[in-house]
Amino acid sequence: MTDNVVHLFKDPLPTTDPAPAQVTPIAPTPAAVPRQASEARPQPVWRRSGRAVARAVRDERTRTAARVAVRHGSYVVGGTRIVARRAWDGRTAARYERMIRAAEAAGNLEAAAEWEERGRQYRAARHQRRMELLTSPERVVKNAAYAAGGTVGGLLLLGVGLAAATKQPGDVVTPLMAMVEFIEWLVVIVTVVWGPAVAVAPWLALSGLWALGRHQQAAPQWALPAQQRSSDAGAPITPSIVVTALRDLGIAPLRKAIKEMGDAGAAMLSPIKIAGCGVEVDVTLPSGVSTQEVQGRRRKLAENLARHEHEVFITIPQAARTVRLWIADSGALDEPIGPSPLVLDADLRADYKKGKAPWGQDLRGDAAALSLYQRHMLVTGLSNQGKTAAVRALALWLALDPTVEFRVADLKGAGDWAMFDGIATVLIQGPTDDHVIQATEMVESGVSEMERRLTAPPGTAFPPLIVLVDEAQVAFMCPAVDEDKRPYGGSKATSRYFMAARKIHNQGRAVNVLLWQGTQDPTDQNLPKLVREGAHTRASLALGTESQSRMALGDKAVDGGAAPHLLRQGLDKGTLVVASDGIAIPAGQASITVRTHYIDTEQATEIAARARALRDGVTTLTVLDTDEPTDPLTDIAHVIGTAPRVLTQDVLQRLATANPTAYGSWTHADLKRVLEGTGAEPYKSDGRMVISRDRITRALTNRSAEGSASAAQ
């Protein structure tokens, strides 16, 4: 047995084996044997109770019950407050005092004087009513005595008539006794009803207060039902919402003025009008608050109105110390605006002089149409925001007027303008320095045409000529120089592209020679100040900074609220801020925001096909290879294209554009010299010198036949 004894003490046990009945079990000490989980010390009551309470508080059912209790209690308290406020306003001149303070805070002394006069009239009428109350008891007693005497006398007269009719003298008091019985019944009814009415009346009043508070949502947001407290985004815009949003802008004078106005802060607001996919309201700011301060807090104002920043636009109308807010319906600006009329109407025609291009829609949802008559144009923005599509949509519309000539240089060369082959007389596509040189010479040919028109007899009518350069920043940044060391790019007086653009801007409008430019990410280097300010129509897509917005649209437009730098890059593709007298802009504003119709390349190709069908065989020129020897007769046939006859002046211009090196200095005498003896000499048609396509073709055929005969000999 000793082998099975567990020694729990340091000293050995006696060697004598005790009897089993005398062995006493020894409990293990805490240091020797770990306490079992079942023997763990129990938690204090207060701790267990606290945990139970915490679990109950965190339980969603508890929170729901708390919200319900607070919500309905707040409805009653809020309803009581509203009723008390209405009663106070009805019995005192508090309403007039608030309106006076509001008018004074807004700086409208005229309105303040008007409300003061209304308050005086109210107090005078109230004083008159109170004075009449002093004599009312005497009048009430007299009127009651007269009424009682008249009633009794009437009943007695009625009884006399009844007694005479029935021959019964006792019927004289029958009507009077009937009245007494009626009064007795009334007393009985009131006695029966009074108790329940007194018991029910407080509950009816309480339910009325609750209903009023519920209607006004007079409860904390967290206590409202989930569907009401989840978000107020997209909530209808009301005067109280606008005033609260302005109050919380963080402009101390504005907040103070609104507080002084009480709940009449809406006196600052004009009526809220529906404007397209949003609403519009004018806000007359109180003294000491500038319009610039409000404009500078556009994002905060939008968030206070439960809108995104791009859904609130702030402009400056003509009225002094006033800002105009346009607030979009939540999410409305993210919806497409639909296809262009150019796509929908296959019979649509353009009119350069009297018509307007259907470009898109303004923020109000109204059609935005742009007049292109005698207006140079500049469209800019960040890359991949829809600049080319916006410019191309205007050009496609104008191409439907067959009197308009296009000369196009696409310095991106991605094929965005390929559909103008057969519409434009010149089409250059590519991003290299050689393409910039060709584009520069194209613009210079426009200058030559402008100068020719300027020297024409007074009253001469000229068809419109659109010189269009897309990605013009490539031209301004081009480092190439000509043989005279003159740079093609740059912004100095020696720059060929810069000076050609300036010349067209200065005088081209008078003779219908117009320059359209599309450029991206404007800076002083890739879009010189003099060139951008020469455009009559200036439009910008999303930009990165306010300084770029000023470059694109000018200081006046930006100071008036234009903010293309606040458009969302990538999300607001095709949305432009436009400053132009060719588009309807609301009175007092310097710009308008337009969401343009998107015409993809396939649709643009179809529209271009309709435009080509309206024209008389336009041959589009690309720049001829100047390294090869020139053949004047072949080149003349090339520039004439499919037209039956072309003016000699136009032939010279096309030759100079196609090969400036060989034909840039040609005159009418050179053209006559080359064609003399070929049978294709210039001749007069309708009083003007022309060259016939058939004669040129015949001359080339004869020359080939003569060459073949000579070779045979």
C-alpha cells in the first residue's frame, strides 16, 4: 500500500501503516492543484447585472422600443410647441417683429417699413378690441335681458293664439312649458355627456398634438423610422432647407443675420421655380456677406442641401448682392440626354447665317442651340473628356449647308475626322511635325484667302470658310523651324502658326473666314493669351484648376460663376461651360453649362454621307509629296476633282495648299502659261474665269496619246 501513497508533505509519513478507517483525506492546496472550472469563484452580482443590462441595451429590440418611445413623445412635445407658437403669433405682434428683423437683416428697409406699418395697424385694432371688452359686460346683460323677455313674450303670444284656437285657456302657457321641458332635457343630456367628455377631451387633445408633431416630423433624426432617417438625399428643396443650408455654411455674418430673422429667413429667397431637371432660386444676401464667399463654399452648400457638388451651380444675376442657385434633382445629371437631332432627323438642313446648331441641353433641360455665324471658336478641356466629339457635332451640322467650305487639320490623327473626306477641301491627319507644318500652311492659306476677300469690291458676298484645327496645342508646341529659321510653333511674333491664327482672328470674321480650334489642358505655352482671347465662342470641358478655367473662358465668366474646373473628370464627359453671344444665356449670367449630344463615329459617318450628297463633288486634298517632281497638269486635275468647273482663283489656292513649295507663289499668269496650248485654257463663265474638268481630262488624254505615239516611233 505504501507504493500507492501520494506524498503531499515535505516530511515523510510514518512507516507504520495506519488502519484504513483512520485515514483522513487531505484537501489539496491551491498551490498544488489548479482550481477546476466547476469550482471557480462566482462573479459579483453587480457585474452580472451590468452585463445583462448591457446586452439588453445593445439588443435591437431595445433600441427599436427606445426609438418608438422617443419618437412618439417628441411628436407630442413638438406638436405642443407648434400650437403654442401659433397661438402666441395669433395673440401678439411677434410675427410682425420677426418680419421686421428679417427685412432689416436683409438690408431691405422698404419691406421693414411696410411690416412696421402692418404691426402698428394690428396693435391699434387689438387696442380697440380690448377697450370694447370693458363695456361688453353691460351690453351682454342688457342683451340677455332683452332676449329673455322677447322669448317669453313670444311664447306667451304663441300660447294666446293656441288657446284661442282650441278654446282652452290653459293652452296659454303650453309653449312656455314646452320650452322649460326642452331646457330640462338639455340639462339631462349635458349631465350624462359631461363626464365622458371631460375624460376623453385630454386624450383627444393629446392625439391632436401627436398628429401635428408627426406631420411636421418633430422628432430627432435617429428616432425616426428607418425609411425616413436613412438619407435625405433627393428630398424636395423647400425654403427652410435652403435657409438652413445657407445658415450652416460657416459664414458668421450670414449665420447671425439668419438667426436675427427667426424663422422668416426665407425672406431672403425668391420663389423657388422648377427649372428643367432641378429648381432655381435667387438669394438676396444680407449686408456684410459677399457673393464670392458663398461661391467659395459650393461643396459645403451642396452637402447641406443633400446634393453632390456637381448638382449645385451658383451664378451671379444682375441684382446686387444676390446669388442664383440651381439645384438639380438628385441623380438627374447622371442620366443621358438622348440622341442628337442630326441623328434622328435625316432631312435636317443647316443654315450658316440664320440657323443654330442643336448642340445639346442646358441644365434646365431646354435645348441649347449655338449660332456659328461669323464667330471664331475655341473648345478646350482635359484629355478624353469629349472635346473632339463636341467640335465635330457642330461641324457636322454646318456641313449640311453646302455653301460652307471646310479645311480641317486633325493633329491627333486617330481618324476622328476621317468622315470629312469628300466634304473638306483640305484634310490633314497626323501628330508629327510634318503634319504641323502642313496645318500651318493650311491656316496661312486661309489668311491668303481672307486677304483676297478683303481687297474685293465692296458688297461682294463670300461663302463661309471654316479653318479647323483639332489638337491645336500640338501646333503651338511644335519645335520645327523653316528655312528662314522661323518657328512654326510658339507664341512670339516670329511663330508662323501663331501669327496666322492672330491674323484670321483680327480680320477674318468680316469676310466669313473663321478659325475653330480644339485644344486640351490649356497653359500659356500651348494656348497663348492673344489667341484664346480672339475667339468669340469659348467653351470648356472639365479642367484641373481655376487658373485653367480663366484661360479657357476668361476672367469675366469665371467671376460670374463659370467653373469648368469643378466638373467631374471622366463623369461629366461632354458637359461644357460656354461663354458666347451665340447661345441663349440667362440674363445676368456670363456663361451657361451645356450637356452636349454625343454622336459616335458611326453616326458621324452617316451624317457626313448626307452632307456629301448635298455637295457638288468636293475633292479633299491631302498634302502632295514635295519630294517628287511636279506635273502641273496632273496636279490641276487632282485639285479640280469631280467638279465640272472651278474658279481659277480656287485652283490656285488648292495648288498652294497641296504643295506650297511648288505652287505657293503662283499667279494667274503662271496658271495661264501652263495651260496655254493644251486646249484647257481658262475661260469665262458667268463673268468669272474658270477651268473645266473635261478640258483638263481631255488635255491629259491627248498628252498620253502623243507620248505613246512618240514612243512607238
